[in-house]
Amino acid sequence: MKRIYLAGAYSGNNVLGTLNNIRKGIRLATEVLLTGFSPFVPWFDFYFQLMLRENEHLTLEQYYNYCIEWLKVSDAILLVPGWEDSKGTKEEINLARKLNIPIYYKLMDLIKENKV
């Protein structure tokens, strides 16, 4: 099963924008899983934050580093529509290019080229 890193906007201009980005990312990840790939879903990160105890904390840097480690072992990246405004996604794309990890803009292109 190929590992697909989903990349796209997380933060929004307000809480509704952020929730909408989370919805879009998780929805596409669901489609990726239904298609037969194994998606890495950065939008599930909020669960870590919800599970922290009073004396525990995670920094943004820890979240970024954890995601980048998954990116490094992924077979491809699939971009979530609306990624263009995401600074983090642009950095992920640059790293993927350096690592020769294929980048896909549409799920159908990923499917066609990887014949699940």
C-alpha cells in the first residue's frame, strides 16, 4: 500500500476557516484511503492537542518536524485544493522536489499513475 502525504492549508482566517480546511483535508484523505492508498493526514494533529494534560505541551515546531518525518518516507504527495495560500505546504512541496517525491494535484492523477 503506497503512503500518500496529504498537504494543504490548515490554518484559516478564523476558526471557521480552520475547521473548513480540516474538513477538506480529512475528506480527501478518506477518498485516498477508499481508493486503496495509505494517507498521512496532518489534520488529525488536533487530537494530540486535545489529549495533552495540564503540564504537557507541544510546540508548532514539534508538529512541523513530526509531519516532515512522515513526508520523507511517503511515496507521493497529494495537494488539497486551496493549498496555494499555505506557506507550510509550499515548504513541503520544495522538500518533496528535493527528495524526488512525486507531487499530485488531483486524486485521479495519483490513481492513474499508480494503478491501485
